[in-house]
Amino acid sequence: MKIRNPLLIRWLAFAFACAVRLWLSTLYYKIVFPEGYTSLVGPRQQRFIVALWHESILTGLVVRTQVRALISQHADGEFIAQVGQFLGYGSTRGSTTRGGAEALQELTELGDAHLLVTPDGPRGPRRTFQPGTVYLASRTGLPLIMIGVGFSHAWRVNSWDRFAVPLPFSTVYNVVSELIWVPADLSKSARGWWRIRLEDYFVRLSAIAECWALGGPRPTSEGRKMLYDETKCAA
């Protein structure tokens, strides 16, 4: 049953945000950046779009800098936006299907935060790059950073995205891509080409992170591209 009462939504969001903050404090993070990068820099130096699969959105809080999330206008979006607010994250409501034009205009004008998106959200299919992220990167002119995530131990929700809930005191493995610049004013066919290219790369980053989490070798980078030995990963 959907919760519609604004006050109840706010109280539940506050309680959930407190639980998430406590839970996050028990996790260990291991992060590999491409050659030449040491952290996710602040927006005063360079704004960018951070992409996480929908299943990994909670652990995206490792992005410890000013971030504004693009959250859909579906009923559950208000709860998510309220949780993000209590955790110190801004939000813009909209998607490619509802409120997209207004959201895009707001995101383009905002100069105080990075943008956080889930390319396969809010309805999937799982790990399938939707056109909206390509369109956003092309229209805003902001570079894209994708983060592959793996877990040493996690519980998976029986949902379309197999939403991941890492167990307390487990380790979250993050593999960060280089900055990816999507050209401006792409045609529809060109956006389709970029969508496939980015999806393939993001799936590979996720495989690298999951291999590392399963005890595989620590990823390395060469020319700002991530490398790993697939033969050492579990099937």
C-alpha cells in the first residue's frame, strides 16, 4: 500500500536515514580510481554526472561531496527524496517520462553540485542503460563517471534490480571510470550508439568490481582504462 500522508512520509524518511547512516558507518570501502585520479573532486573544480546501477544506489553514498540526485516523480520518489535530504543530498524530481524537460532545465542551471543518476532506473530492465542518461550528458555538457560496485557479503532483494543490501561490517568494492564526455547535440541514432557503448563499459566495470569482491586481483589501470584478469574470477 502506498503511503500518501506527507508528515508520515517525512517521519519514516528521517528514521530510515538515521538507520542508513548508522549502517554505513559499519561498512568498509575499497576504491580504485583510473590512472591520474585520487578522489571524486568537488564541484568547484569540475561538475560531473555520477552513474550507479539502481541496485547499488545506497552504497553510492560513498560519493562524499555535494551531489544532487535525479529522482523520478513516481509515488515512491518523494520518500527517496526525503531520505536523501536528511543525508545531506539534494534532489531534482523528474525522468525521461515525467517532468523531464523541467528537471533537465533545473539540472543544467545548478552549478553547486554533481549529479547522481541510475541509468537503469526506476523500472529497469536491470543493468540496461536507458537513453535518458545519454541525453542528460549530451544536453548538459557534463562529463560522466560510472562506478562499478561489488560486495563481499550482501543480501539481495527479490526485485527487478536485485537491490543490494550489504551486511554490516562487510566490504564494498568500488571501481571508478575515467571522465567520459558525450558529444553535444547527438542525433537519435548517435544516442543509441552511445547508449550501447556506455552500457557495455558499465557492465564491464561492474564485473571488475564483483571479481575483486570475490577475492580476485585488485584492478589496475593503464591509460585510464581498468584492467583485470577474467580467468581469476569465479564463474
